[in-house]
Amino acid sequence: MLDKKLFSNTSHASVYDYEFQKHLKSAPWQEWLGKSGYFEVKEEYLTKIHNWILSTKRNTVKGLERFKHRDLIHGTTQSFDEAYFRYKDRQLRIFRGEYAYHKRVNKNFKWLDDENGNLLEINDNDWIILSLPFCGNGDVHKHMGDIFEVCQQKNIPLLLDCAWFGTCENIPIDVYHPAITEVSFSLSKGIGLGNVRSGIRYSNYDDDGSPIRQQNNYNHLPLASAQIGIWQMEKFGPDYLFDKYENIRDYVCHINGIHTTNCIHIGLLPKHHAEYESYLVNNLYSKVGIRQALKDKGSRMLSSVTNNIKQGKTVADDPIFCLAPFTSVYYKASQKIASFCCVQEERQKIQTGETLSDWWVSDHSKNMRKDFLNGKWPSACSYCENKESAGHRSDRYDFRKFSKAIKSVSIDKGNEIEKPLYVDYRPDNLCNLMCTMCSPSNSNLVEKLWKQFPDLFPKKEETISETRNVEHDLIMDNAVINKNTIQLKVLGGEPTINSRVHDVFRYCIENGYDKNIDLKMTTNFTNINSTYELIDSFKSIKVNASLDGTGPTYEYIRRPAHWYKVKENIIDYFKRYENKKEKYGFSTNVVFQLANAFTMKDWIPELFELYYETGKNIISGKINFLNCTFPIGTQLSALPDKMKDPIVKDIEFLLEQFKGKDDQTHNLKQLLSYVQNSQFTERDLVAYQKRFKAMDQYKKTDITSLHPAFEELMNYEVK
Ligand code: SF4
């Protein structure tokens, strides 16, 4: 359904650009009124508008010099009014779709064409008004040439109305034909002067006592309007609207199945369009007024993101606008916490009796959308905002692709489907590992560690395991996953061992939603079990392996996993699916942190070989190295500057080793920038010493056996 507020079937007004009003406000009234004979600008106006018309680069204009007289008028309407008077004894003929004013003023008008668009007979006593561009379809009327010939043969007057000049492109305005008795232009449509009308009429009428020539001879003219017209013409050319709105016009028309025309503010519906009938004008043209859609903030945001993607531009070129609040939900079932993405702050707790649908339309959700439509960062998005200010790509990049899946965005409902299309589902913290950089909310084993060492994590962490037994998942109960869902992402804990994840997969399959869903699952690959049989029927499957090293480094960080087993499982996955790349994908996240920084020469080559060589037929993209940001004590900021030197040297060595391999060197350069940009703080050093001692005690590991630098760091004292 076309939104009638954006796509009008009753109004086909031109685009009013805010810049028009802004420039009007700066008009030098004092200066104008300070002159004696102020507003005496008739000749200046006529010269200006004539040259302004000829200055178009998007259209061609020829033959205006054929007319003896150039008269200043109150917009094209004044030329019509005079022509009604001049030709009152003749029969007015217009085409279907023509400017409706003629019909309203001349009740006895007659059509020039039938309902199929065929030309009807023209009589000697007729006269004709024809718009160019033609108001019915924003193009040259298909019978214009025929009409000119008949008018010439039968000596029939023809007024050519160029009121829509300034809104059009590719219109050949050639007025040499002798059949044309007058041509009028105005500034109302092209540069927003509908409330301060003025224009020009070209004719060969000598002063026969008719109003326009009389008024021009006696200078009884809208001279203040002319002065303002000059002011606006100096700023805005006749192609201004097309230059500014063409991209967004193409976008809104394309996604709504509307055909573009040669006029920026109207589109046409093809016969097969579901709403063809409701936009029909005079039973011939299904004409859509698209002015509001072009000005709609949401359309503007969506079209600029889409165009940037098309042109290969990065998210840094996008406006401050994220698609997540309009398309996505991130839901932590065990804690009943919802947000639009996994990095958003100020997440919302779904209260008893509330649903995710309530959250979707809550004030908090609406306010975030409103901020983005106003081009500013919501306070909850400081993570992305800070990342981008530091010159890094933020998470909003991942949501750009959803611009293709929706036609419109709205503050109240998010999008036209009124539900999220992407569900990021985190059931609970059930996990079989206790990784160094993990938190209690992501692993029940880390939760146990935290209970023994409560100071290791911020106080706000809740006890998760107790909430694991929530009765039902709101994403199933509220049909948050439904036939419109196009992406489902599951993370744990570890999803392959979680029956709640399996329940959600079954729910999708039983309801037939799986066929439409691109499934993404992040797993630690400690096992390949029946989960993989369950996900087979989804539209596509991308499995993301969490690996933070290989060999001893891996086993230290991802305790108690065994590297040889994980590697075997990954190779198994490659073998199973490598010939089905169109459906199955594989990617890897590596959290770059203190615990894997000193052993890179050991694990990077093996990881690169596994991913880029063994997995070459199934991988999607490069290895995703994430700079560790949590918890305190696990980051490189615990390293005094001089201790970073060997890490930098190792990376330089690896860069040499992988010279010529673009993906690998890209990864290594990224790691180098993480190391170089880390800022030592004593707080983080102390946190390292405390955290790793506690973790080693609990996990029965020993960081100092991984590399001697950890021993040095454990005993490091800031002087
Ligand atoms: S800007 Fe970043 S934090 Fe905000 S909703 Fe988008 S992805 Fe999430």
C-alpha cells in the first residue's frame, strides 16, 4: 500500500525546498526600499527570467525570440485568464490530465482525447491550452506535434503553458512552430514562489486592450513579486530541484513500483500496480504526487544509505542514521532485556505483562528513531559514536544492508511491516567454556568464577543462571519471529548445547519461516552435533567460529576446550559444506587481547592457514579481529609502552612472512594499529595482575607458562 501522506492521489504540487524559504528570509528589503522608485524592476526581471529559462542544462529551449512581446505576468494563471477572455467565443479544448483549473473555470470545456488517449476531431472554432511538460504524465504529450499541425491548418489559437518548467528534465521546448500563439512561464513551481507569483508571457499580441499588454504598458504590475523573483533566480537555477532530488526520487519510485517521469514531483503507476485505479486522473493517467515522499526524512535517510552502498561508499559517508532501530531487535531472553543491537547502551527490561511488541513501540524506541531521523546520535549509541569519532567502523555498518528490505521508516512503527526483520537472539549464558575475556552474562562457568571472586566484574552483573528457566521465549510468544523475518542470529553461551536455541529453530521450521531466514550462528566449535541437522532447511547458514588463537594460546584462553578437537570439527564443517557455498558460509572472530598478544608468531600462521587455505572454498570475508574492550585487565592497555615493542616486532616479522597476501596483511596491519593505539594505564595493569591470578587459581591454568612476558607483567611495578 502506498502511504497517501507521502504519495498523494489528489495533490501534484511541486517540491518546496527549505532553501527557498531560507534564501527569501535573507532578502535585502532595507536596501530595496531605500531606493527611490523601489521595485521598478520590470525590464530587469524580463531579461533575467528570459536568460534564466535559457540557462537550463537539463532541457532545451528554442524559438522564444520569435515573439515580439515579453510581458510580466502574475504567473501563468494570468495568461490563462486573459486567454479565456480573449477566446470566449471559441470552444476550449484540453487533453485529459491537463491542469484542472481550466475545467473548474470553464465548465463547457471539451476533451481533445478519449479515454484511450486517442485524438478527437478538432473544429475550426476551438482553441487549445497545452502544458509542456504535460501535467498528465510529466512528459511531452504524445499528440503535441499533431495538434500543432491541425492548429496551423485551421488557424486555431494555442497557448503553450510551461508552468512546470523548473521541475523537469529532457523536455525539448521548441516554440518555433507558427501554431503557437503564446507561451507562458512562471517561477511558482521551479523555485518555490507560489505565494509570490510572477512569470513571463511571450506573444505577438499588439496592444488590443487586453489586460496583460495594458498592464505592462502602464506598469500596473506585481513589481514586488518581480523583485523577489530576481532575488531567487540569482540563487536557484531552473535545474535546481532535479539536481537536488533526482537520487531520492529514483529511490522512492523504485522501491514503491512507481515509474519516474520527466518532472521531479510526479510519478506514474503502471497498469499492473495494485493501486493503479486509486491514482487514476481523468481515467487515463495513474498519477502520483511524490512531493512529500521526496521531503520525508526517512526516505531521505534510506535513499542516501542505499545510494552510498551502490557507489561503494563507507558508512562514514552516510548521514548519522542507523537502520537498527527501524529493523532489528536484540533480545536476551534469560534477563528479558531488549535493545536494537548488541552494543547499544540503555537497554530496556521487559516488565512482567509486557511484550516485545510493546517495547518496539515504546517511548524509548520512538525517541531513538526520532534522533536518527533528525540526524543526531541517540545517547544510547555512544559506543558507535565514539568508535566513529576515533576513525573506526562502527556496528551500524552491519545494519545498512536492511535498507533494501524495507520501503519506509517511521518513528512510531519502525517500518511498514511494523516489526523487526532481524532478530538477534541470546537465550542465556549456558556454555561449556570459560574464556578469559568472557563475562558472567555470557557463560555460566564464568558466572561461577565471578561468584567466587565477586570483585572481578562490575556489580551490575546479575545472577543469570537463576533466570535461565523463564517459561517461554517472548520472541516466539509475540511472533517477533514471523513470516517477515529475514535474519536470525543466535549466540550464547554456546548455542549448539542449548535446548532453547533448538526450540527456536523448531519454531521457525514448524511455521515455515526458516525458508525466508538467513541464519547466523556463533559457536565455539567444540562440537558438531544434531544442531546442524536442524538448521539445514534455513535459507542460508553462516557459522561464525570464535577462535582466539591456536594451540596452547587457544587452550589457555578458551578453557577447557582442546584445540586439536576444535580444529578437527572446523575442518569437518569445511568438508561437509565447501561445495555448497551459496548456502553455507564460515567466518571467524578473534578477540585480540593481552593473553594472545605475545604468542602471535606461534598461532597466527596456523590460524591463517586454517582459514585462508583450508577454508578457502567456504569462508566469507577476512578474519574479524576484534580489539578486546572488556573486562578490565584483559586488554592491551595493561601493557607499559616498552613491553609493546616485542609485539610490534612480531607483527612486523609476520607482515614480512605474509607479504603479497592482501587479506593476511590487512589483518596484521589492523593488529598493529590496535597495539600502537593502546594507552597504558596503571589501573589496567593492576587489574591484569589481580584478574589473571584469580582466573588461574580457579581454572587451574598458568598464564606465566604461556610466555615469559606475563611473568614480567605480573611483577611489574610502576615507578
Ligand atoms: S548506532 Fe550502533 S549502538 Fe546505535 S543502534 Fe546502531 S548499531 Fe546499535
